[in-house]
Amino acid sequence: MLSELDKAIIRELQDGLPLVSRPFLQLAGRLGLVEDDLIEKIKQMIDQGLIRRFGAAVRHQDLGFVANAMVVWDVPDERVMEVGGIMAGFEAVSHCYRRPRQPGWPYNLFTMVHGQTREECERAAGRLAGAAGVESYRLLYSTSELKKSTMRYFE
Amino acid sequence: MLDNTDRRLLNLIQADFPLTPEPYRLLAESLGLSEEEVLDRIGRMCEEGVIRRLGGIFDSRQMGYSGTLCAMRVEPERIGEVAGVVNAFPGVTHNYLREHDYNMWFTVIAESRARLDEILNAVRARTGLEVITLPAENVFKIRVNFDLE
């Protein structure tokens, strides 16, 4: 269970780190903590997995990774754990999840593939297919971003 | 436009932001810059939107939140209206159109399973459309930093 202090720290950290010489000192002041204790708490949250990563989140479209394909795979259930592991090992894959099939939706493994062009995404998907021995897949390109925001927790 | 120094700085702060009292000074030292220049560059990239946020990237599941990927089949002429309904929920963090019969794909996060179901039922009721839910059952990889060099 998260304490009230944990939640207060999370609220502060999702506002963004201040761009001042001693950012943790400034945040610690607002939280009634000393600087070193706040830094220690953040390290603990990373160890606990509450914070997946501490640093900058970038807009990858601005950095030339303009083609982003959701590649969905229909993998036999008995192979999905193995195949997920294989695909996760590829640099071109940023995310890899197993998800349930649904009526009208036969695909149970999802990978996000990023590239400079669609051809690059297609080649990457082809390599994944070959490495994992899975033939049934589709690339779903995003044609429009309707929303992208950061979740705000405990508010 | 980003120059090479921006790219090196971005690579560092995506992966390895220093958890020390004076993080920007440490970054400056490893890049051969002044602390002020590091602060200026980060500030500029935040303003330009290259950096969406600097801080903690949280794991919603570890914090007790529930989330799922969802997909809908929306007729082209209703996309604006349906996106308005879906995007109005703060827990909807991403929404993309994709090339498929299921053309609207969004993720939603809520503080409990019950609240998640409530949001999805509200979307169904307000649009009259089906929403399929595809929650992650196994996570094999989440990498959110990009190598820029």
C-alpha cells in the first residue's frame, strides 16, 4: 500500500522536475522532506517498480521515428510465451504484450515497431516473423494521433 | 532543430538521469558544457515539445491502477464525435486512428477495475458502439527510450 507521503511524492514528480540547480531540494521543500531523503525515496520507488524509469519522455515523432506500426500476431497459444520472448529481444521492438483474442480479433501478441519509414517497419516485421516462425500477422499503422497525454495519478 | 549536443543530452537524460542533488551540473560535466547551458537546452526542448516531460515514468499497475487497450469500429463520419466522447475521460491517455476495420485504438487507465468498467460502459452508451478490450496478460517488453545517435 502506498502511504500518503508516497502519493504526495508521485503528484510532485508527475508535474515535472524543476529546471533549477537543485531540483530535488525545491521539491523536498514542498513535501516537507530533506533533499537526501527525497532522493532516497525516489530510488526506492524505482527499486519497487513504482517508477519504471526516471528521466525524459520524448516525442519520438519529432526525432525522425515517424512510422510507427502496431504489429499484431496470431500465435498458437502454446507458443505465445516463447514467441513473446523472442520478439522482445529485437531492438526495433519497443513494446511487446500478450493480449486476449476477441470476437473478430484473432491476434494475441502485440509488438510496437518504430522506424523512419513504413518500409523499414515492414522489413523489421518480416525479420520478427522469420525469427519466431509466425506467419499470420498484420501491420496497423497509425494515421492520426487523436490524443496523447500523461496520466495523472492520485488527483 | 536538434544539434548533436541536444541528441547526446537527450540520450543521457532518457536513460540515466542522475539522482543526485545537482543533476544538471553532473550532466554538464559529462558533456563538457556549463550547467546553465544544460538547463537552457532542456528548457528549450521542453518548450518545443521534443521532451514531453521530465520526471518519473510510473507503472500504473504497480500503483494499483487498472488499464487496458481498447478498439472500436467507427464510421469515418463519426470519428470526431466518438473521439470527443472517448478523449473526454482523463484516464484515456492515448488514442490513435489505425488502418483496420477496428480503426480507433485507445488506452485507458483508472484507479480501480470498477471505475475502468464504468468508463467503458459510458463510452458504449454514449456512442452506441461496441468497444473491445485487450488488456495486457503478459508484458514481454516496455522500452521508452530511443537511441538518437
